[in-house]
Amino acid sequence: MLKRRVNETVPGEGNRIAVAAHNPVMASGSAPWIKAGVPALVLAPMDGVTDAPMRALLSEIGGFSFCVTEFLRISHSVPGPRAFRDHTPEVANGCRTPAGLPVQVQLLGGDPDKVAQAALVAVQVGARAVDLNFGCPAPTVNRHDGGAVLLNHPARIRAIVSAVRTALPRQVPVSAKLRLGWENPDAIHVNAESAAEGGAAWLTIHGRTKSQGYRPPAYWMPIGAVRARLGIPIVANGEIWSIEDIRRCRDQTGCQHFMLGRGALAYPTLALAAARELGICRSAAKDRFGRTPAEWLPLVKRFIEINGAMSASPRCTVARVKQWLRIANHDGQMPWFESIKRRESPEDVVDHLVALAAISPAS
Ligand SMILES: Cc1cc2nc3c(=O)[nH]c(=O)nc-3n(C[C@H](O)[C@H](O)[C@H](O)COP(=O)(O)O)c2cc1C
């Protein structure tokens, strides 16, 4: 049972984070998605990182309104129910994480009919909201007519969103996630308008072009310009690592909705602190999170435990731990990560962290 009560802490080691702190989403039982005038925080889809175990862990900690799965790519054939159940195991649980956080399923593809058919299968299997990816910069994805390459074709964005919108029951929201453009950031205006015309209920905008990759900074101003022009809610995304960033992003965009990616992985209490800042929940969490092995040990242990409960293989679990800590170490303040890289089993990772924690206690 992963669900925890308000202000309960992760077992072991006297960990300092309060988990699932007063989250109205979990308390009300209703799926909030994005609504105008209601602030929200969304956990970013991150292929190979924010998978079901990570979604389970971060939703135990709390602060998010909902999360989005990594993309499921729709290319030659339409995936069957089993592919969706494997990709989004939460469909067996009302499309919520074990802690009760709603999960939105993300699809990626360039063929409107196939993506629409896939969306219908997703909903038949249990998805309750669908997001469409128009931002992935990976060359293999782009070469196969998916992700950011569609930013060069606004009419196709409209057609894909519209086909999915038409295929699904009205109560299932469809949203789109865009970058500012392929190379030209001004393309966001026509692309956002096309997605809205196609029937997107809201848009998430990552404030960078495909060519800008993940290099800082993210450009938030154009996100605000789109929000001011379009009549649908906009979720601002990119380079939010602290409460100060949320404030600056809110000032520059006028947005009330934010998506957190790498920041939430590097500072696992950031969403809780941000939720308090936005008036979503009460919490005493700090946006900063310790950088020492002692501070990371309970979280890593819990993540490994969740992976085990979800039948992830030891190899995959270790790979996911390393991927997470690599992102967490974005500022180079976790030099001990170098020695974690050499660990080969979950037990080895934990034993090594315990040993490191013993010689370098929490700051
Ligand atoms: C490793 C990795 C995987 C990602 N996978 C996806 C994905 O599956 N779908 C998607 O829409 N965006 C994906 N993204 C983009 C993130 O959702 C987000 O837009 C980006 O990281 C910027 O937000 P951040 O600065 O808060 O991390 C990915 C990003 C990273 C770093």
C-alpha cells in the first residue's frame, strides 16, 4: 500500500519530507486536469524517467495536481490494449497512481487516423485524459514523422488534435504539448492556434525551440503572449527549478498552470512548495532539497521498493535510479553520484548509499 497520510514521513532514516501533504486532488477524488482560474502543477512526461514507479514516488511526496506519462509512439500500427496497460499501469487503478494522483496518457505520432484510433484504445482501457506530443526533439522520432517535426506543419497539428478530439467522448479532455517552434520561436503562435482550433482543452508550452534542445535559458515571454491571445489555459514549462523561478515565470507569462520536469527530480519537495506558493495546498516543504547521501537515501530506498512492488527488473531499477540521480546532480553538487554510477544491483546502490551517509551526515 503506497498511499500515506498527511504529514506522514517516508519510513526509515528520519527523513525530513512530509508526504502527500494535504493534496486536494487526492482528497476530493475528482480529476481536476487544467481549468481556467484554478492553479495547477503538472509533473512533466520524461521518457525513461517519469515512469510509473517515479510517478508513484513523486505523488506520495505530493504537490502535483496530475502527471503525464512518457509518450507512447504511434507509427505503423495502432497499439492494442496490452501495450497501453504496460505503458500506463495506472489504468488498472482508475488511471491514478497508488497515492491517488490522476495520470494523463501522452501519445506521439503524425498520422491523425492512427493517433485517433490509438487514443480510443487508450480510453477503452481506462485513460481519462489524453495529451499529444508536438515537442520531442529526438532525431529518430522526428525522422519518423513525430514530435517536434510537426511544428513545421501547423495544419497537421490541427488535423491530429481534431481527429483525436472527434474520436473521444466529450468528457475526456485532449491537450497538446508544444515547443516554441522547430527553429523559429514565432511559430508558436500559428501552432498554438492550430492546436486550439483542433479542439485542445489546454496547451503546455515548453519555452524553447527544437534547435535549442535543453540548453538554458527557457523563454517564457512567448508563452505569456500565446496565453494573452488564445482563449484556452496555457501550462508554462521549462527551467523551473525553484519557487523563485515559479514567481518569475508567473510574472512573465501570467500563467496559473505550470509543468515541472527536471526541477521536480532534483528537488523532490519543489512541487509541494510550489503548490503552497500557488495556493493549491498548505505545506511547510522547502523548494530546496539536500544534496547529501543521507538526504537521498530514504527516497532512493523507497523508489527501489516501489520498483520491486511494480515488478521492475533489478537492472531496469538500477538504470532508473542512475538516470534520476544524473538529473538531480544537474548542478554538480552531488559528487558522490560518480561512485553510484558503478553500482550494479539495487542492493548494492542502497548499501553504498548507507555507507556514504554514515561518513557524510545530512547538512
Ligand atoms: C529525459 C527527458 C525525457 C523527456 N521525455 C518527454 C516525453 O516523453 N514527452 C514530452 O512531452 N516531453 C518530454 N520531455 C520534455 C519535458 O517534458 C519538459 O518539457 C522539459 O524537460 C522542460 O521542462 P524542465 O525544464 O522542467 O525539465 C523530456 C525531457 C527529458 C529531459
